[in-house]
Amino acid sequence: MYALADCDNFFVSCERVFEPSLRLKPVLVLSNNDGCVIARSNEVKALGIKMGSPYFQIKDIVDRYNIRIFSSNFILYGDMSNRIIMTLHKFCNSVEKYSIDEAFLNLKDLNILDYNEFAQSIHKQCKKNVGLPISVGIAKTKTLAKLASRLCKYYPALNGSCVLKKTENIKTVLTKTKIEDIWGIGRKHTMMLHSFGIYSAYDFYIKDPTWIKKRMGITGLSTQNELKGIECIAFETSPAAKQQISVTRTFAAEIDNLEDLKEQTSLYVDKACSKLRAQHSLCTQVMVFILTNPFKQNTPCLYDAKKILFPVPTNSSLEINKNVADTVKEMFRPGVRYKRAGISLSHFVNDKNIQLDLFDKIDRNKHTNLMKTIDEINIKTGKNAIGIASESLKGFKMNRNHLSKHFTTDWNDIIELHC
DNA sequence: TCTGGGGTCCTAGGACCC
DNA sequence: TCTGGGGTCCTAGGACCC
């Protein structure tokens, strides 16, 4: 059996922990740049505000219903997420952190007599330890556990936990679940399935597997099997090293000069490379792209992307930044107003097996030592104390007008109690 | 005026080999 | 008229997730 513990309206709930008066009030969290809605309280959902709605389009409703707005505070959310994971570890050794707000637990080695009780105690402990509401679903496969935890959000009477075990119960639930609400069924497949008269998860459940394989490939077939209680999606205890590390940003204001653009991409390189080094990888490919505002009416979006190949695998911020800066210069078109840029590192190898180049001009040891020292200082200070000289000192060009404090990670922001 | 960011896996098709 | 067969590796793009 697997459990899925999924925090309810995670980002909103994190903000409410430090401002409890917002508990039954409408609250939403915006993406970077205060651009789009990325988390909604139940009250906001009830007002019909959709996930991903651009903020400027819903400002009227926000004002009318006095909705409280927050800019995204990922430092806070990341730390709250770690606290949840720590609590889950008290119940089970096998915890797979699936995303910032949810984790799977592999229950196979536990001797659980009453799954309902077990799920309830996780729910209660998370609330007590971290202050966050969490929905715990338990079932034979990950896909069914997902479904079980989802039920908690629709049926408050379940009080945050649900066990789906008996086939008859599963079939009843599937009949009442829309196919698009199943984990792994996205927009395109929903449209395709609808066109064949498949609307409920149960319609999908009883469909001929050969038909599903033909139209939806192996992943569609896996989803069907998982609904039948046949495990197809493996449990991963230790997180695999990333195969790709990207940093991309939309600018608050358009950038029309090369220097500002390079200052931004230097920041991306710095951020991406420290992640790369943290997982002990080197990369041999970096993709760089710049583009104009794709939403602008009557002006086509200009997009340029270029791939940089490194014959000797590297994780040196300096080496990568030099190449990225040169590439940005090549792609930059004077007079064009850029709105977004990004880089993506890929094709990784372990930093212990480097294939050297006979004609290498770079002193690799020097770079490695320098990077190691920079990382150590930045980890020790907890801030980006040292970076690349070409970086913008002002950081990302980003709007964040409704940012809460870093309550749990910065002494200056520690919560104050007034008695 | 104003529209996020970071990932994974699968598959078809091209390029190449003999 | 008529042009094989079997394989691997890589990549771009699609679909999905949060």
C-alpha cells in the first residue's frame, strides 16, 4: 500500500500559518512578477478564479471581494515543505518527495492494522507540527492513492484522510470521477477520450487495453493498470540526480540593451551552476534563449535560441558564463525589446569521471577550487554573498509587491509575539 | 500597462552502421 | 516498371506533472 500526503492549497496555507487571521478569508498567491495566480484558497476557488489567471485580468474581483494577495515566497514554501517531510519521516522511512507540496510513503514494511487510523494520525501530526492542512490518501497504487487524497479535498467529512482498498468502493469512486481528474490524463488525452465517449474514470477503466495502448502509448496503459490496482509507477526513495537544470525569467520591464540582458543571464548561470555542482554533475550542453513579449498584439514574438557544446564537461560558472554572454551577444538584435530569457544545462556526467581534452586551455583545477570556495561561502552565509562580476547587483528584474517575510529562514524576519 | 517557472518520460523520425 | 533488411543512437517535439 502507498500513501500520498498532499498539502491543501499549499502556498496559501503557508502564508496563513504566519497570518492566522486570514484563515477563512479569500487568499491567493501570484507567480514571479506578480503575473499569474498559482495558488488559491477555497474561498477564491469558489469565486471562480482559475489557476493561472493573469492578475491584471482579475483585479476587479480581487478588489470587490477584498481578496488578500501574496507574491510568491519560495524560500518560505521550500522550508515549510522540508518540515512536512520531516514529520512524514516519523511515520515511515520510505518517503518520496514528489513535489514541493506532496510526498508518497511506501507502507510495505510497516505493520499497519488500521489504515484509516494511520492516515488520520499523519493528518493530525502535520497540522500540529507545521500548522499545515494535509490530505492523506492510501491505496494499492500511486494513482489510486492520488485519487484517494483528492477525495479528501471534496468531502470535508473525511477530515483529511481516505483509504481506497475494496474493489467495489474503487469502482464506485471511478464512476463519479471525471477522466480528466485522474493523475496522468491531461488536456489532449481528455479531448481525445471524450471524442470516443469516455467521460468517467470508470469508462476508461473498462476500455480495451489494446485500444488504450494504441492511442495513448505505454503511459496511458500504465494509468489504466494503476487504476486496476496493478503497480506500474515505481516508488523512488532517493531522488535521482536531475537531467536538466533550467533558470528562466520574465522581466518586469522589457530590456533593450545588451549589457542589462547579460547581467540577467549571468544571474541565471550562477544559480544553475551552483545547483549543478550541488548534485556533483558537469554538463556538456547549455541552451540559451531570449524572446520578446509573446502576448503583445500585432507584433510577432521574436525568439532566438542557441545551443553551446562543451567538449570538456564543466560546472564552472565562469566558463559557462563567458560562453553564454558571447552567445547572447551573437543573438541580440539592436532595437528589439526583450521580455524573457533563460538558460538550460543538460547532458550531465558525474564530476568524478571527466574526459579530458588534450588541447584544453583551461586550468580545470583552479576553476574547481574556486567554485568550491564560492559554494562554501554562499552556503555558510546563507545568501549569495559571492557571484560572477557581470551579474546584476540588483538581482532579477522582478515585481514582488506583496511579499511576506522569510519567517523561518532569516533571523531578521523571525516572528514577533505581542502579549 | 499587466500573462510563471521547473521538471520528466515517451515516441517518431533522421542519421548512421553493416 | 522494378532499388533490402536489420539494427542503434540521438533529437525534437508532444504530453504530462507540480
